[in-house]
Amino acid sequence: MDGWKAPLCDQACPARKFGAGCKEDCASTCKYDICDHVNGSCRGGCKPGYQGNKCESECPDGKFGEECKENCPSNCNNNMCDHVTGNCTNGCKPGYKGNTCEEKCIAKKYGEGCKENCSLNCKTGACNHVNGNCSEGCNSGYQGLKCEEKCNTGQYGDDCDDKCSAHCKDRICRHTDGECLNGCVAGWNGKKCDSQCSRGRFGIGCKESCPSNCKHDACGYDHGNCGEGCKPGFHGNKCKKICTSGTFGDECGKKCSGNCVGGDKMCRHTDGHCLNGCQAGWNGTNCFSKCDIGFYGKNCALECGNCQLGNRCDHVTGTCQGGCKTGYSGATCLQAMQTLNISNSIVAGGVAVLIILILIVVIAFVWHKQRNQNKRKNEQKGDVELRDAVATASNENRRPSHDGNTQSNTAYDSGRAAAAADANIYNNFPMQIPTRNAIPLSNLLQYVKENLANPDHFATEFQVI
């Protein structure tokens, strides 16, 4: 009988044996190697990894351990593990390692068997141990889950969130830090082309100097035009043009003074300064100002004369339009008149001068008359001698000629007529000397004043005498 030991069949099969004649071995997978001595079923259950009455079947896929109650580790590939130990027989899912795939990949490793390196563009170098995604984001200049892609053109920085400067040439910059790879457009400088040219500079790389005639030395940082206008005397976008003749100043908006020597075309284009100075009666650098009161003429260097109206005169000619002060004459009132006080001493002095002048006139008259008388006597004596000579010649002419006629006395008559003509020259001499009318004593002072004011009068009377 199965399960009993012969010959009497009164004893059960020994341990680890069962069946007819106790010839069958209990399954090795029976727990404690003990099975039913009759049918061989594992009475104590199965060893880990097996199942069934006789523990002949391995645990199904995904199960392991006693009574196959354990699930294979979740990180086993295909959920396959050793039915006994639970070790992952087909390896681990990406990101895990170890027999049971319970350990994550170490830092900077990921993937199947933890054989992959995290991207160098991951921040801190760390990535997801399973898929390699940069869990903390990308280094500057990169994008994508694994930070393997550079920023798109025109972008840079962390997560490529920053845009290249609009002043980068071609809008191209380095994806990591935004430095403009092709340089800057005109008017900007700096690595990122984010700084305008400093005052006084413009152009590509800010290498150009603003035109020297720009006001405040400022110009457009891109094109160099003088945006704040030109210095006085210049015009044009870059202030390179000099004001046209006759204009000056800011934007050439002022006209030269018509009082410049040479006219309103002769002034400096910057400040209107008259190049050849001012015409008479004007002063100042631009010749817009009349001479100060009391002065006139070229460079206002002449002082007005003794004008009646408080030293005011025409700023050009110096003419005293209101007349002269007492004692002065002439258009500019610079000719002094010798005024006399009514005092007896000045009257006496004037009378003395007049008397002296009269004496001079009388002496001159007497001397002149005496001289004429002496001259007359000499001429009369010569006349007598001439008549005697004429008479002698006449007698000789009356002698008979060869033809018996007496010569004419024409020569005698001619000589006599000439002598008579010479004698008449004394009768033609003007013996009357023109003089002034008699001066009453009551008008003597006025006469003296008039003649002292015009000293040439006495000289004229003397020449007449």
C-alpha cells in the first residue's frame, strides 16, 4: 500500500519518502523537505518561490517568495524577478540599480543600469536618475528637458528667457551671456551693446568724434548729426557749413550790423564782431551801440565840444544840434571865443590893444606915403632928362634931307607921349585907404569883442592898407 513500508505495511514511509514501497522522494521544494508519506504533498508548505501541493511549480511572473505571495520589485525590468529571491532577473528599470533595483542611480548618472551621464548643461550637474532630465533647470544658454539645446537665435540666459540686445548687429548674441558676437550697431558699445556712446562720440564702436562745431559737443550717437544744434556761426546737420556772408550766431539767424566798416557783410560769422571795426559814431564788438553821450566819431574817441544841451552832440559828426555854450563857436563848438567882462580893467586892455593897432596902421600909412613921394621925385627927375634928350634929337631931325625936305618930328612926339604916360602912373595910384566908419565911444566895447572873436579882421585891414 502506498505510503507504507513493507513487509507488513504497518509503518509509514520514512521522512522525505512517500508512495508505493516508499520509493518516491518528497519534492525538494517542500518546506523542511517533509511531505505526505502517501501522496507526497508538502504538508509543511513550499519553500519560497514555489507553489502547489507538491511545491512543484515556480511562482508565476511577478511573484516570488513563500507561497509566492511577494511581488517582484517594481523597478525590475518587465516586472521579472527570481521566483525565490525576488532579484530582478532582467535587470533594472532606468534609474535604478542593485539586485532588487531598489537603489537610485548615483548623482550625475541616470538611465538603464545607471550608465548614462547627466548633461553638463544641467544646473549643479544633477538630473533625474531615470530619464536624465535636468530637474533643477539648465545652465545659462541652454534649453530642453536635458538642456542639450542651445537657445534659439536672439535669445540667451537662464532658460533662454532673455533676448539679445536690439543694438546687437544682426540681433545675434552668444546664447550663454548675451554678448553681441557681430559687434554693435552704430551708437552703442559694451559686450551686450547696451550702453550708448558717451557724449562727444558716435558711430560703430563709438570710435568717431562728434563734429567740433556741435553745440555742447553733443551729436546723435548713431549718425553724428548735431542734435542740439550748432555752435554760433555754423549750420547744417553736422554743423560743417559756415554762415553765409552777412549772418552770424546761433543757426546763422542774426544779421551783421550795418554799422560795420565795409557794410553789413563784414562781420565774423561766429559772434558778429565787425572785422574792420565800426563806422564813425558806433562802438561795441558788433557796432550796434551808439557812442556814449559826450563822445562821437571813429571808435567814439572824440569828445563832444561845448554843446549847449549838456555836452550832447551828434554821435557821428559831433555837431552840436542845440548850439554852443556861450564863448564857443563852430559846428562842434570847439572854437573858443575870447569873451570880455564888462570890468574896467578888461575894457582898458581892449582899448590899449585897439590903440596899438591904430598906431601900427598910421605908421604903416606914413611910411608908405613917404616912400611914394621919394619915388615920384626920382621919376620926375628922370622925366626932365628924357625931355632934354628928346628935344636934342628933334633939332637934329629938322636938318634938310638929301631931297631938300625937312624930317618929320614924329619921333619927338612919340617920346613925349610916352613920357606923359609914365608920369600918369602916379595919378592912378589909389591914395584913398578904405577904413571903417568912425566908431562912437559907446560902441567901442562891442567893436573890441567882435574883432577879438575874429582876429583875422585886423590882418585883413592891414593888407588893404
